[in-house]
Amino acid sequence: MEVAVAGAGLMGCGIATRLAASGLAVTLYDSHAGSLDKAASRCAEVFEELVDGGAMTEGAASVALGRIALTPRLTGLQQATMVIEAVVEVLDVKHRLYALLEDTLAPHAVIASSTSGFTPDSLAGGMRHPERFLVAHFWNPPHLIPLVEVLACRQTRPSAVASTVSLLAQAGCEPVVLHKAVPGFIGNRFQFAVLREALHMLREGVADAATIDQVMKHSVGRRYRHLGPLEGADLGGLDTFLSIARHLMPQLAKSEDVLALLDEHVRHGRTGRASGEGFYTWNDEKLVWLRQVRLAMLRQR
């Protein structure tokens, strides 16, 4: 199977390196020359991290980097049997790209979007051949997090789902097929449900940000590395969980008013790592810590 990635930003480069590291030849397309100029160095940085984390040797990383071909022309994708779209989360931009891809690709080629939020049916709207389309939602950064959520649209042919799952498994991913599209899919719904409760406790003064994060990392965070929430409920006893849930769930945050805390930070330019300030100060010491965390994640793969 010849694979291509359309969009050479952070996610596109991450997906391309994940695929190339598994032995696949990958064509990375972007119509913006500036993005392609950065793509080679971004991919090289990912492979350097894989080497530092013990996931690859320097020789293997060099060979894998050579499997990624960069192109600014759609004609460079003509032989691809699967194209993974990783452009900006703007519906019109994606629709325009799909129209161009349908003019370029063979009829049997699969088009998969790495969208984090748009439903498959909204993305496939207007396509001449929606039976070739599906969502393959990678998590950032793809070389560290193996999960990929796969969702079909109403017209997606079963063989497209099967070939996508097979390719992702070959690339060392953890593909899961969702039966139904819901906003945020599964992973982001977990992420934002936890974030809402964390913001609520921070705003209510239950603890500071570092303590809240510490509790997560050294309790349920450790458990969830190996056990999902439903497995944990089974092991703890559904009768016990029901008893606790009846008095605890009514006390949990349910409204969106906690977003005021995020809004305050954003309005004052405290957007997190990118600005150097958020809930934490992202100085050199914090960035060194982040690199150590990423390397530890690689060693646990």
C-alpha cells in the first residue's frame, strides 16, 4: 500500500514519521512551500527523539527518514492508495482539498481525515465518492500516542475501514473503530470531562494547579495506563461504584461556567507553553522536564 499525508504541519509530520518508522514509504504533501521547508527538520527532530528514547537506533532512524518524500504537487500523490488528510480544522479548507484529491487519486484510493472534531458525514458532504472516505483521528504527538479513532461515514465501504485498520496496526498504532460519531469522539470527551472538573476544583480553591495534576498523575493516571474506567468499575464492584456515584455525581461540575477561568488566561495572553505562561511558567527548566516526560513515554511504549 502506498501512503501519503496531506498537510505538513505538526500533525502531518508526526503521522508521516509514525508510518515511516514502521517501514512504510510515505509521501508528505503540502502546497505551501514554507510548510515543506519546515517539514524535513520537524521529521528529523521526531526521529531524534525516538533515538534518544531508545525506540530506534540512529541507523534505523536515518533509513526511516529517507522513506519520507516531500512534494508540493498533488500529482505526487497519484499512486497513493491511501491519503491521510492533516490540514487545518476548517471545514471549507478540507472540502476544497478533498475535491482536489478526488480529481487526482484512483477511484479505489482511501481518503482518511485526522480531524479531532468534525463528523465523518459533515466532512464527506459534497464528495463524489464518499464510499472511500473515513476519519482516522490520530492523537498528538502521533509518535508517542498510538491510539487512532476510526469512524466511517454513512457511505463508507467496509473494505476501506478494514484496510485502514490493517495499515494502522502495521504502523504500530492502536486503531479502534467507533460504532457512532459523537462530538469529540471518545478520547477528547474523556479529556475535556476531566479538564472541566480540574478547572472547577482550581476555581473553587480545592487545591493549586500543581496539586491537582499531581493527584491525577499518581492515582487514576497510573491506573488508566493499564485499566479503563469500565474495567475499574467491574474490579471495584458495580454495587460499590453505584453507591458512591449516587452521592458524588450530583456534586461534580456540569456547567460550562468553568470556561471563564480559561477565558481569563487567554485574554491576558497566558496561553500556556506557546506564550511561556499559563497555569504554569514554561521556562527552560519546565521545558527540560517536558522532554524527560516525552522520553519516559517512549520507553514505556
